[in-house]
Amino acid sequence: DAGITQSPRYKITETGRQVTLMCHQTWSHSYMFWYRQDLGHGLRLIYYSAAADITDKGEVPDGYVVSRSKTENFPLTLESATRSQTSVYFCASSEWSTVSGELFFGEGSRLTVL
Amino acid sequence: KNQVEQSPQSLIILEGKNCTLQCNYTVSPFSNLRWYKQDTGRGPVSLTIMTFSENTKSNGRYTATLDADTKQSSLHITASQLSDSASYICDGSNAGKSTFGDGTTLTVKP
């Protein structure tokens, strides 16, 4: 009963470095999402994907890149990390779009950019 | 711009007591409203999902209400337990996009 898993759970990096956060789900859900959670902002959508090879920008996509070559994986890459990207990142999946489906979240990846 | 506002920001209650958390949303067009529980250091877990046509939805000791006319929702927790200590997040969605509130931090004390 793995569900949705994120790795790494904790990461410390330096400004300018590339970082990739991994997300894997075992339910074969069509939709996958990346959110960041910061104090005072709630959860904000970075990118989402409706299916393999289909991705779209969310509310705060700048500085992030995603890909989805397989249904079960949805990695998030920070190509050149900045201090403002220090945050907790959550991956989520849903069988349907958020219009009617339940969102299942991973445990989060806490990223610190020095 | 879609907005979701939650109140209070934080709340402390004694074990066994009831409490109600509020969520006001400005989401258009509105599809549904969700409540999540987020334990410290964990991901959010869905408690209830309500469409615009539903007035109430229960999940054990958690009962959510929705008033689509006033654009308000509440989450009522009955007979609170220490394990209810968490952040409770409201989410209003439209056309596949979710807008999350900042959450209410609930602390249940023995």
C-alpha cells in the first residue's frame, strides 16, 4: 500500500544548484500535481499533469521544470535553485481532475536553499 | 481572483470539547469544497468533499457544512481528541483548479 511517495524527504542545497524532487504513485492516477507550502500562502500549485506527456503551468511555475514520461512518475526540477525556493513541496495525485476527484498527497519534501 | 479565507488562524480547546472552523471562499465558477487535515510534518489528508449542491457531509466526528449562497463552509469537530491537533485546510475548486486557504491550527489540550 505504497500510494504516493516523495523523495528526498529533506534536502539542503546551495544557490544555483540543480535539484530534482521525485514523486511516484502506485494507483495509476491520471492527474498529478506539485504544490509548495509556505507560511502565509497556503498550498500553491506549481505544475500539474493530466496524463503522461501532458503538463501545464500552475500559479507559481517560474524557476521549475516538470516532466511526465510515465504515468506513475512526476519529477520536479529546480534548474538553478534560489533562496526563495526554500519551501515544503507536496506532490499529489487524483484519479480525475480536481473538479470532482479526491486529492491524495505525499508526505512532502522539505527543501532548504542556502 | 479566487480566494479562500479561514478563521480563526489558531484555536486551543480542551479534550472532549467541540469546535467549529470557518472557511469563506470566493471561487468562481465554484465546483466543490474540500476540507483537509494536516498533521505536523505530514501531507494533507482529505476529510470531506462537497459539491455545490450538498449542504453537509460527515466523516466520523468531523462534519462539514456548505452554504453556496453565502459562500461559507464550516468544519465542526465533535468530542475532540488529542489526535485532532493539526492544521485544517479548506480548498475551493473550480474547473479543475484548487484554491487553498492558509489553514487553522487546532491544538487540543488534555
